[in-house]
Amino acid sequence: MKLVSVDKLIPGMVVSENVYTLDDRLVLPKDTVLDQKDIERIKSYSLYNIFVEEEMKPVGTGAKKPEGPLATPSYAEKIRNTEEFIIFKQHIEDYSEQLEESFRMLANDSIPLDVEKLTEPVYHLFVEAGGTAGIFDMLHNLRDNSDAVFMHSLNVSLISNTLATWMKLPEEKIQVATAAGLLHDIGKMLVPSELLNKKQELTEYEQRAMNEHVIKGYELVKDKNIDSHIKNTILMHHELRDGSGFPLHLKNEKIDEIASIVTVANVYDNLTSRRIYREPVCPFAVLEQFEKNGLDKYEPNAIMTFMGNIVNTFIANRVKLSNGQVGEIIFINPDHLSKPTVKCGDEFVDLAHNKGLSITAVI
């Protein structure tokens, strides 16, 4: 066995260890006899070296290559290997660290609350993602990050901006929604760190203490010279139209319009992101929840606009079904947004007419 640079790989070399990407996805299995397509596949994942056997074999012998829908990189895999995504990922992680420091200083009242300066990185991220058309391609491939505050705040800001844009709101309100999404969880800086960093699901008592972040955040900004919608969002982003939210159990139009936008963004990002104590929820499971009770709990225009647009960002994505089949989304059913049509090999599976089937993962 020897370590060989990918630039020196030639057909006939035998892989001596499973080849994985930097984020632990299998590229090629052990004992694969490399052909030119294998070598190009390895290079496409920006790998530097792999282990191969000392002896070579004729091309066409050895481990069986993947066949069917898994034989080529998925849409998501292609996105994760673009230079744009690599840069975006690095920058959003850098901005997350900067935001943590800014929030900490704001909580200590050691710097003024400059909304324009805080949101500036969000607009840089939009440019790097290619605007609203590309932002969800980026965000959907960042779901392994378990940070519960700072990365989440950036994500919610980006989603709130996109949703407000989809709703065709005036530019001024889009900017306010962007800032409100970024600041909505600032009260968590005043919550005990052991709650924020707990590796298990919170107890009922701990959850009540965590819920106080909305009051603490509002108290922190209520006397600041910032837009009242931002203040209201910090207080109201867990309020629901049926009165089941907190802290004031507000209903319907009593909930701030910008807070209603951030609420949808907050719920979607929170559920579809990995957390320390749980795996991410499949986006289509979240959409199914929205279809069932969205109009009761969320502002109708916000939730309907969100669902009607977010599903289209999954066109061409590879998904796994509850029966183990793998295929690509080719059509969105307008009457059943969480149940698209999936092409599995030569078979077209319309989930709207296969009640027992559902999408369990985007891969």
C-alpha cells in the first residue's frame, strides 16, 4: 500500500482504502480498479492523495462500480464541489464568529447597535450565492452545522430577505426583514450558556427558561434607536396566529407583519438544520407540517408564498423515498407541495398518488 497524489493516478491502480470526501461521503470503495472516469471523479472532490496497492490490475476488474442514480454525483454534491459554495461556506462561518462577538458586545452594552453595519455581511453572502435564485442551493447544503444561535441568525436573515422578496414587499421592508431576521435571537446572549450548549433536549423547566430569550432580547433593544418592527420581531418571533405561541399568546393581526415573516424563516431553518441533540428534519417533512397547519399558525401570505417558492428550489435534487428508492425531483404538484413527482430510474413516482410514500432525505 502506498500514498499517491491524485495528479499521478493512472488507470489500473487499485484503491486500497475506501475513498471519502472531506465531509465523509464515500467516493469510491476499497478494491476499485481505477479507470479514467474514476480518476476524474476523485479529482472533482478536490482530494489530494489516496492509498493504492503496490500492484496494478487490468481495467475492468475488481470492485463493482455504482450503477443507477448513484453512479453520478447528485445535484447537491455538484453544488458542494463548486468554488462558489466553498467560498460561501467559509465566509458564512467567518461571519458567524464575527456576529457572535458583536452580539456579546451588544449584550454588554460596549458597542452601539448599528443595524446597517451588522447586516452588511448578509448582503455580501447574497452576492456570493447569486442572489435569491442561489441562496437555498447554498443553505440546503450547510445543514450539518449544529450552531444554534449565530449561524442560525445568519440563515434566518437570508431566508427572511428571500421570503420578503418573494412577497414583493417594498425594498425598505425587505431590508427591515433582513435585519429583524439577523437580530431575532439576540436575547439568547442573556440565556445561561449551559442551556444553549446542552447536548440533550431541554427539559420542560429548561425550555421555559430558554423561552425567556424573547423578553430578554426585547429588554435589550427596546430603548435603542432602531426600527420598531425589529424590536417587535425580537419579542414576537415565536408568536403564532392561533394564540399557541409565546410570550404574549398574540393572535392574527396583533402579530407584527415583519415578525410573521421571520417566524416562518425561523421555524424552517431550525427544523431543517442539525442540532446537537437531533438530526435535521427532512425539508419535505417540514413542508408537510406547513400544509397541514400552516394557515392556522402563520400569516397566510407569508406561509403560502414561502411554500410555493421553496419547493421549486428542490427541482433536480436527488432524494431518498421511504421505501428506499432513490430518484430526482422532476415536477412539483401544486395541490400537494410536499408530494412532488420523483423519477427513479425509468419509473415516475407521483407521491401525491402514493399515499404510503414520502421523501425522507435530500441527498
